[in-house]
Amino acid sequence: MFASHSQIICTIFGVHIYFYGVILALSIIVGTFVSEYTGTKFFNLKKETIIDMVPLLVLFGIAGARLYYCILNYDFYFRFPTEIIAIRHGGISIHGAIIGGLIGLIIYAKRHKLSVFKLADVSVIGLSAAQALGRWGNFFNSEAFGCPTELPWKLYIAPQYRPIPYQGYEYFHPTFLYESILDFGIFLVLFWILKTKNIMKEGNLALIYLILYSLARIAVEHYRIDSVLYVHGIPIAVIVSVITIMIAFIILIIRNLPEKEVL
């Protein structure tokens, strides 16, 4: 059993420094380092290219993550529009971050006349590493946990963070930990593919990431109880993940069909 004892690391001049923000910053640094290393070693990209690209991806990623979350919770944010920019109050989505980051990546690639597929491959391996670390921000925020459990690795959630239907329970599945482990596993798989040079065409690594992460998310959503939207009883994250798998798989197959010989 384990538990988060505080969201705040310290207070400096009356300003609270939150674990979530620090971990988010560290995850960006880790993701940048990983992408920089793989980009220069495996994709013949300049170090400056990665460093220059990251701020745009982070900016669009955060904007996409917040906008996606607000759209899914449109009823609340329609009544309280000023809360849209109150990111410190929580509310971002990884699916939105991926969409936003992709838009930023396309803009950067077109502006600098670089391959979108190559930059996407470099980005996803750094993203998977960043996700593995970033999920620990949910631990300190006492969020993104699962249904009640009494397993040895159960997570204690303080009463103020428990959903109303679960006020009578103390221990829950640490789904943030499940996803962190799976994200790290995805990172290892992607890095292994790079090391063994099995990537074939540019863009394959990004498509494989989308498939693997979507499968991981579906598995974790089986335990989570905090989906922001359900469609016919199915979490929206599962629906988006299934659609992502189908699209990524079809594109992966089509892009890797053997070329017909010209007679």
C-alpha cells in the first residue's frame, strides 16, 4: 500500500510549487533528451533541430490537451468559461496533447522543409519516455486512479479526492502506475526497433507507437473510474483508442505494401 501525502513540494514567496508541475517539466526534459539522442544517432538530424522543435510541440501539445479536455467537459466550461485557462485547477488529456503536438510538428516540418514522418518517429520515442515519468504527476495529485481494490499494491486516496459513489472505499487501483509501466515498456519496444533497424519506412515508428499506446490505454481504462465522458457506457478514451488503432494499422499496412515491379 502506498499514498501521496501532499501535492505541494514547497512554498516560495507565497507561491506553491506543485509536484505535478515539477514532474511535468522533468518529463519534458527527459523526452527532449531522448528525442535528441535518437534523432542525432538514428535519423541524422541535427541536435539544434530537436531543441528548436520541442518548444513548439510542447506549446501545441498543452493547448491541444487542454482544449480537448474542455470540449469533452463542454457543459461545465460553457457555464464557467474563465476556467478554460485555469490549467492549475487540472484537466488535460493525452489524446488532445498528441493531436496538438502533431499539428505543431507539421507546422515545424513544413516551415523547415523536413520530413513529417521522420520528425514524428523521433518525437514518439521521446514522448513515450516522457509519459512514463509524467504519469507520476497523477500520483501526487491523487487523480487518475482506478476502481477499489485490496491488492498489495493498492493506492490510498484521501476522502476529499474520492468520487462520491466511492466515498466508502479507501484503496484503489494505481492506474497511473499501470500506465507508467506500460509507457516505459512502449519506449523500450520503440528503442529496440530503432536499434535493430527494423523500422523500414519513415513514419512506421510513430504508427507503431499509436497502436501500442492505444492498446495500453484500453487496458488501463478497464480499471479507471474517472473518464470525462461515456458513450453508451464506453469511456471516450477507449473509443478514441480503438479508432486510432484502426487508422494507424491501416496506414501502416498500406505504406508498407510491396511496390509493384515496373515491366
